[in-house]
Amino acid sequence: MDKRRHADDAGLCPHDEQSPELRRSGGEFRSRVLEDAFIAERASDNHGQARMLLIASTILNSLFFISDWRFAGTPHFWLAIPARAVVVLASALCLLMLGRAPSPLRRQRVLVGWMTVTGIAVGALVTSHSDIALFVAIMLPMIYYLAVPVAFRWTLAGGAGCSLTMLVGFEAWHRDPTLPGLMLAMLTLNVAMVIAVSRSNRLERLAWLSAHAERRSREALSRAKSDGEKMFTASPVPMVVTGAHDGRIVRHNESALHFFGGEVNDISIRSLYVDPDDRDQLLKILARDGEVRDFETRVRRADESIRTVLVRSTRVELADQPIIMSGFIDISDRKAAEQDLAWLASTDPLTGLPNRLNFFSTGRAEMMLAARTGAPLTLLMIDLDHFKHVNDSFGHAGGDEALRVFAATCRATLGDRGTVARLGGEEFVILLPKTDLASAVALAENLRQTVERMEVALRRGSIRLTASIGVARVDMRERELDAALARADQALYEAKHRGRNRVVVAGPETLRRVV
């Protein structure tokens, strides 16, 4: 297994020490580790091939005893029979030893021994100089080259040695003029066999490397697919895969199941959007840009709760159909916190009315609108009379309750005709768009009378309140509300000076009492 792992590493990194470079002669790997791994992986096939070769040799040479009886009565008979017996016994013995050899190297040694013994014995047999002897003299080297699964150096040694032995045996006692031609034929045969075996070795090893590379690619692809599946499933971000055309959810991870609740398979993603038009808008962006980032929308969960999310989507073109992968990031808590901060920044926490900052922001917008339309704009400055006495008599808790009741009274009296805000302490302001001075005075008087009749019930008793109100018209030639507020504040001061619980309007030049 270690050798095979080294082989895999070498195939992946051809510039490593274990480079898969092949020898020019023989076609074997230059790397000993790679060659051993190749041999080890093919050991079972080579073992089976060697067994079949030795079995065939044992059987065929046993049958050749019948052919050898034709030499009976000749001197060659006493050479042929022992030589044939040696071949049969060597084949049978090597077959037995092959089954007991524990490693490819030991089995190779057995085969080299069989080649040596068989070559010498057959060299003696071909001394008959018969036609079949010539055939055997040519065929046996080819068998050594092509059929014996040993290393190339032993293949070359066995084939060349066998050829030399066959030449010596075939021409030992004969003065045949064909000897030079036979030697050239043997030389040609050996060269051709070396080329064929080298090419075969090279092709086998290249195919082996290709098979390993393909296997590694499949394993890498399988691992990548498995890792991707694990990451998709384990992602803490809710993710869904939908069909690009029908919008049906075809896959989702555990986080999506937990976030949306219930079973979301085989339903339309559109049904999860509180506003389905948001889905259409997302698809338009996706068609234009190929992806959507931080698309804010609201989704409905299985328990009918509404959550605000950021959606990130990507369109993926698959072979069968395009899909859309979407991730949902829940920002409901963040949005709630932002809304709380915005509320705190613009709202008086005691009364729930807009605060000073909010009022001036609204006032500027109303001034711009009034300047464009020519509609009148007025404001009221309100101060609760003797409010320090309320705090001294009923404590700050009682004073706070009185302020809350007064704020509610202002909202009820005003309705949607303007904006009421708390400037601080017991001071309030009301901005009245599209309201002339007379109407503003009438509204102020109505509010004053309502407050006068109002009673704030507490455990320690009840609080009665009165209010002084200053009324001023907003001049459109002024850029800010400050001047109008100053005039209204002067009118309020005049109302306090004249006995409180009254409405005073600021005129163009002087203040005059109207109530």
C-alpha cells in the first residue's frame, strides 16, 4: 500500500523525486518505487500468467515424448529423452515452487531459473537439426520475450541467451551453409522482440499511470462533491436551491429547515416572501447582473412570524435546468435595534412625542412645502402652568404622569392636523401646516379649555392643570423656524405675565391679547 501511495503521489507530481519517467530501453520506470508499485499491482495477473505458462510447458513437453520416440535407435534418442525429461521436471518443479513463492521477486527468480534450465535442455533437443527443431529454435526465444512475466533485464538476458543456445545446439555438429543467415535471422528476431517488449512495457505503464490519474480524478471529484455536500448541509446560513423557471425549492440545508420551520421541499420560494413582488425584483437584478447581494426583504415562516432578511442569490447553469442558489441572513434583531435607536434619537421617551431634533427636522420639511405651495404655516408654544408645584406636591412620578396625560390630550385634540413635540421639561410645541392664524388660535383655545377640564388621577389625589399658549405665524421669507419660535415664545411669556391659562398671539410688531 505504501508503494502504491508513492506511485499515486508521483503521478500527481511528475517533477518530484519519484518522477514517472520511463527508460528508453525496456520501457520500465526509472523510479524503483514506481516500478515496484507497478509490479506489485500486477502481481496477481503475472502470477496467473506464469502458472498458465508452466502448466502448458509441463503438458506440451510431456506430449512431446511421443514425438521424441521417432529418434529411437539413433544416438540422438539418448539425448532427446533426458533433455525432454529435464524440461518436464523443471516445469513441474517450478510450478510447485511458484505456488509457494511469497513475493513477486521470489516468483521472478523461479521463472528465471525455469528459463535457464529449459533453454539449456531445449538447446540439446535442437541438435537433431530437424525442421521442428528449427521451429523450436525460433519460437522459444519469442516465448521468453513475450510470455514470461519477468523484469526487462531478465527478459533480454533470457531471450538473447536462449537464442545463442539455440544457435549453438542447432549448428553444433552440422556444417550448414545457412548458419550466417540463421544468425542474422536470430539477431533480427531479438532486435524486433526488444523493440516490441519495450513498446509493450511503455504502453502498459502509461496505461497504468492514466488509470491511476483517472482514479485520482474520480476520487478528488467525489471528495469535492462530498465536501461540498457537507458544507452545504452544515452551513449555518439558511440556503435553498430553486428552479430558475418555476421557483420551486428542490433542495435546502438544515439551517433553512430550522429557520423557516416545517417542510419546505417542493414548494415555491415565492410563497415565503411577504411581498411577492420582492421576488420579481430580485429576479430582475439576477437576470441583469447574474447575482444578487444584500437584497433586503421580509419572509414568512411556518409559524406565520415575519422576519427581515438579506438575500444573496446566484444563478447556476446546469445541464438539465438552471437553478438559483440563495442564502438568507436574518437581520430582524438588527433592524429592531436600528428602529429602537432611531426611535430614541427622534422621540421623547416619557411622552412618546417627537423630540426637539425631530421637530426641527419636520419643521424644515414643512417650511419647504409651504414655500412651494403658498399654504399658511403656524405654530403654538405651550407651557404647563405652575408645574414645579405639581412636582413638589406629587413627586416626579406624579409630574411624569401629568406630562404623559397632557401629551395624549394634545394628540387627541390635534388629530392629523399637525405635529406636536416636547421641547423639554413642561414645554411643548405644535406645528400646524395649512392653518392660518385664526384657525390656529381657535385650535389653541380648544386645547386650553380641554386641559383646564382635564383631571389626572393619582393614588395621592388628582392633579388639575392649566396651560399658557403662544401663537405665531411662520414667515416664508425666514429660512428656519427659530424666528417664529422666538415670536411664539414671546407670546407665551406675555400669556404667563397676564395671568396664565390663556392664549396670546404674536402680531407683526407687537403682541396683543386675544383671549
